[in-house]
Amino acid sequence: MIETAERTWAAVERAKAEAALRASEENFSAIVSQSIAGIFKMSLDARIIYSNEYFGKMTGYTVEEMCRLSVADLVYEEDLQRTNDLFAKMLEDGKGFEIEKRLKRKDGTVIWVLNHLSFIQTQGDKANEIVAISVDITEKKMFTQKLERLVNERTLALQRSNEDLQQFAHIASHDLKEPVRKILTFNNRVLNEYSEELPDKAKTYLQKTGNAADRMGMMIEAVLSYSKMDSGDALPMELLSLNDTIRDIETDLEIMIAEKDAVITTASSATFLANSTLIYQLFYNLVLNSLKFSKAKGPCMISISADNTEVGRKNFCRIVLSDNGIGFSNEFAKEVFQPFKRLHSYDEFPGTGLGLALCNKIVERHKGTITVDSEPGIG
């Protein structure tokens, strides 16, 4: 009796297990057949032995037609070698792979898919079939290609713009500077050689002509320097001392510093990796700006400090220059770095309007940022 009961119980358990397995297989079959991804199986020689309906819709074949094809029949010619290489590697090391490639539909059109391949075991422990899950990424790929095309077009446009700017720089350095030099030369000769014979009004006109030519020369030099900032050439870098740079600038601006009764304080022994020529131009323009826009009365006080800081796991040297000049409203804080932007008339404060724009370009070439914080009457 006991033995009969045990056999009966074992049969019941086996029936339950078989029913559960059938239910699981039916569920899996339903999932595969109703999936919105293409799913197919292939033999180790890459012949398709099963396909769900969705993969048939993706490729335009019926399930029956699909099972008469090999993967090579579907893969776009230019992607076939890459596919074969990855497939051979998979057979060798047993590891699945993922690939983006093109498939040829039955009607001759081409789609982009993302395929993930892995082994499945159907006989004992030996893997003798491969399952592939295929997702149609044609729309995504078309969007990406369109975006890349737009980026390439924009890049070419910028390259042409830079070439035009470099061409202008060449013209400015040769064809424009020479006429300005001649204007100044002959203007000065007239003033020097015929000064006693000229009426005062004529002298005034010639002086204004000379001043205008001087401004034009300054503008040409500034535009030339500004245009060179867009060059894609790598900058030669060296370890620079902030103190040494400021000392050199103090020497070159010695007369103006004395006229403004200015005091420059450098409260840092910081060193940083940069291009010496451009960094000199940067601080020369900044110090010159502080001197130029100093108050009419009282000494001009300029303070420069520096410390090391980390931004996004990269080390930067943060340099702060402050002064007690006339200042300006912070609403113009971004505008002052735009080319030819002036907050004051030329008669009030002469200049090209390119000084701070050039500073901004120099800092950008060094992968940095420059900002300003100001208040009228404070500095």
C-alpha cells in the first residue's frame, strides 16, 4: 500500500511539473510571438531556424520564408564582414555580442537594427543554437545621421568663416597698415615742415587727421590680434609665474602707472601652465583697463590674487584682479566682453573696444572662463 501511494504521489508531482513546464513554455512562446522586438534562432552555421512574426514584419518576409534564409541573406553587404568576424569570435570564446548593422528587407530597402546574440542550450549542456534579439533603430539612426550632417555642415561653415577671418588678418597686417603708415608719415611731415606757414585751423585739422590715423592703426592691430585667437593651432605652454608677468607689465606701463599714481599689489606666488605671449597680453589689457578707467582723484589701487581650485576633477588657477576704478552697472557684465562694445565714448576714454574681447578669447584658448563683477563708483 505504501509503495503504491508513493508511486501515485510521484506520478501526481510529475504531472504537475509537466503542466507547469507546458504553461511556462506557452507563456514564453506568447511573449516571443507578441514581442515588439524581432526574435529569431539560428544554427551554428548561421541558418535561421525560427523567427517570430515581428522580425518578419521588420524584414518583409513571412515566418516560413525566413526559415529558408541564412543571416548572410539579410545583412547589408558593407556590414557582412564585421558581422562574420564577431560571429566567428563568438563561436570561439562562447561569449555573446551586440552589434548595430543594416539589414536588407525583401523589397530591397534597408533598415538599421541593434542585434544582441547569445547561445542557448537545447541538448544537454552543449550550446548548439543561437538566439538573436533585433530592435529596429532606423529612425534613431536617421536622426543621428541628420544631426551629424548638420554638425559637419556647421563645422565646415565655421572653418570657412575662420579662413575668411585669417584672410582678413593677412590683409589687415599688410594692405591696410601700409596706407595708415603713409597717412601718418605725410601728415607729420606737413606739420613739421610747414608748421610756420600753416594757419592754426589747418594745424588743428591735421592733428585730428593724425589722431584718426593713430586710432585706425590701433584698431587694425587689435582686430589682427583678435582674429588670431580663433586659430586651431596648439598653443606652446610653459610654467609661468604670476608675479613675474605682472612685474614685466609694470615695467612696460611705468609712465602711465606714475601718471595715475597707481599701486599694483600681487598677493600670490602662483604658477600656472600657459602660453607666455597670450598671458602677457591678457594681464596687460586687464591692468591697462584698470588704469584707464581709474577715478580722476586719488590713487589707483590694483590688487591681483590667485589660488588653485578644482572644477570637474580638473585643476585650475583662479586669478582675481580688483581695482577701485569708476566701475559700471553689472547689467553690462557680459556685454563688456563683446568685440567693439563700449560703455563710454571714445573722447572720454580712448580705445579700440577690443581689449576685453581679446582677454575673453585668450582665456577661452586656455580652456578657462572670465567673468566680471562691478559697481558704479566702486570698481
